[in-house]
Amino acid sequence: MNKTTNKYSPEVRERAVRMVLDGAGHHESRWAAIVSISSKIGCAPQTLNDWVKKVEVDTGQRGGITTEQAEKMKALERENRELKQANEILRKASAYFAQAELDRPFKR
């Protein structure tokens, strides 16, 4: 699994998003605001645009899966994967012990 590091602190992200949302009226378009602000903090415009969209989803201004829902889903998927692995181990152990019981000599 590829895990990227966050180059920008949550405070920088939050401030940049706030600047885009609050300062959109000072630019000819939202994208112009994003390009201007992203160049000031040193990130790609698309990155800042993604941050803005994520905040809009999390605050209900835009449709989509919120960060909280995504984290819950990820945790449930991990738990499901672990349970499937445990079930597979138990199934194999059960088959092994059942075979061992059949291989035992019969005593009267």
C-alpha cells in the first residue's frame, strides 16, 4: 500500500481553503482564486481545489462521502478483511482436526 505524507499542515490547508472560500469575490473566478492562493503556499492548484471540495463535502455544501464516513468505511472494510482471515483459519483448523479424528484408530 502506498502511503503519502502530508507536506502541508492542517493549519495551512485550513487557512488556504478559507482564503479561497472567503476571497472568491476578489477574483474573476473561483479557479483564479485557487491558482493565486496555491502559488502563494506552494502547492498545485488541483491540490488546493481538492481540499476545497473536501471541506464543502464535509460541511454539506456539496454531495459526496464525508471524511468521517470514509474513515468508518475503511475501518469496517479492515475489520471485515480480518474476520474473513479468522474464519478461513478456523475452517482450516476444523478440517485438520476432523481429519485427525478420522485417522485415529477405533477403540472399543
